[in-house]
Amino acid sequence: MDRFTLYKPEIEAIGNFFTNEQNLSVVRVLGKEIFWVDSASLQQIAKQYQENIRIAVDPNSTQAAKDQALDQLLERTKLVVDDFRDLLLKVEEEKDSCAVPTSTALSDTEKEHLKRACAIEKVSNEVRGTAFQGLTKLFTPGAISLATG
């Protein structure tokens, strides 16, 4: 429980991020285009987070159920942070290079969302390009004859 208390903000933020409807485009890009995990799977992971948090803090949960929920929360968080850390840092770095309309019709939140979407697109394009270059090194040149005889 002490470890959970230490990481609770990160755990809740991850769960909330993946279940927030406004982040669906981000989830799709990160999941499908970069990790080859569909957004539905990422949302299921987030629901698992939320359910485990509910069990962990529910006074009616048994100690064994609380312990299992806490263990799953901590293990999942380590995996998610390991997988996404570098990409999320790159997205944050790229946001400054993205221009957004200066229109007063857009709120600061909407402008921030546009900057984030732009940064995600830049980072995902870079990652896809790097991945494709790596894959092309694995191809063996050759020819196939379709002549019938």
C-alpha cells in the first residue's frame, strides 16, 4: 500500500488518460501506429487500472483482493512507463515547435490539444520512418519468375 500511495498519481493519470474521450486520437496513434495495439485494448488496460484502484481502496475488499489489485497496478505501471516514457518525452519536446492558430475563438485548452496532436503526428511519423528503415534492412532482394511452361 505504501508503494501504491507513492505511485498513485501516475497510476490514476495513466488510467484517466486512456479512458478520456478527448485523448482517443492520441491513444489510436500511440497504440496502433507505434505499438501495434488497438485503442480498444489500451482502453481495456485503463479500465483494469480503474477497477484495481477501486478494489484497492474499497474498505469491503478482502486483504487478498487488495494485495492482488495493488500488485497488478504497480506491475502494469512499470510496463506502461517503460513503453511510453521516451515517446511521451519526445511529444512534449515537439509541442514547442508546433504552431497553432492565434484565434481568440479557441480556448487555451483547445490550443494545447492542437499542439499536442501536432507533436504526436511529428513523433509518430519519425518513429514509423525509423521502424520502416529498420525493416527494409531485413528484406532480401530477389526475383520471382512467373513464367509457366
